Amino acid sequence: MSSWSDCALLLCDLQNDFIHPDGAYGRAGQGNAEIAALPARLKPLVDAMRAAGGWVVSTHFTLVPGRGGEPFISPHLKKLRPFLAKGDFVPGGWGHAQVDTLGPADIAVEKVAFSAFYMSRLEWVLARAGVKRLLVAGIVTNGGVASTVRDAAVRDFEVTLLSDGCAAFDPETHRIAVEALRPVAKVGTIAEAISAIG
């Protein structure tokens, strides 16, 4: 059994609707260069994890459709992102999927709030897979990533935040979020993770 079989690379919300120019955020002019650069930067680590027998797990922000397909959108999110509409982040849709660069993960988990552990099956599938260590990457550093890292830590996972594997809508917000997570998780880089995998 590989020494990496108890480790998962957790890719938070690297979805077409967030990142692709034709996705929900792109169509609304909410694209961001730091975020757009992540999939290509993370691809070598995804390949290394797979080759070493580790897990690649993706989380997928989801707008659950209600009556007539109209999505349930939290009031705080509606205020923040008024452009979100029917068909965005819909389960099984193109926009909901992880970007092609990273391919489908070994395990994909739908999430409905910042933390990927909240009201999801993430903890259950990680336990079934025998995962005890997490390398966390994705978007946004101060939102879904930070909440997921904190929730993983209180569940006794050994967590490493990949500082250059995450991004926010501005670099300073990203920097502050990374610093705030130092008491909670190890902080490393993609290159360091690839080197450790060997």
C-alpha cells in the first residue's frame, strides 16, 4: 500500500461556473487572473498524487434547484452575487463540473455553503477512503478554503494549506487569509508537496 494512500488533495470549487470565461462568474465579468491561473498550476500535483496512490477529491459549490428549477440562494450570497441565476451551479451541469484541466476527481462532493464539511458527505467518504491527511487548494482562500481547513482541523485531519494553490479575488485578501490559518494548519507550496511525494 502506498504511503500516500491516506492522503487526499482536496480541490475546493475549481468549477467551470467560477473559472471558465463562459461560466456564471465569467459571463458576469467576475473573472480573476489569480483564480484563473490555479488549474494549470495544480495539474502537476494532481498527476503526482494519482501516480503515488493518493486521492484527488473535488468539492463542488452547488445551487440546489427548487420548484421550477429556481435555485435556493442564501440571502448573503444573493446580496454579494446578484447575477447568480437559474442554471448556475446546478448539480450535474457543465458549470457545476470541475474544470477540464484537472479532470474528474476520484471523489466529488457537492457542498452548499462555505465549508465543504457542512451538510455534505465529505467526512464520510474521507473516512471510507482511509484519508487522514489533506492537502487543501482551491477558491476562495478567505471563504470556502478557510472554512474547510478549519473544519478539517477540528475533525483531527492533518491539514496542509497550499498557499500558492489557492487564490482570492484580490492578493491582499489571500495573504491575510493564509496568515490567519497558520495556527490551524501547516502552510506549504505546490512544489514542496510534489517534492514530498517524490
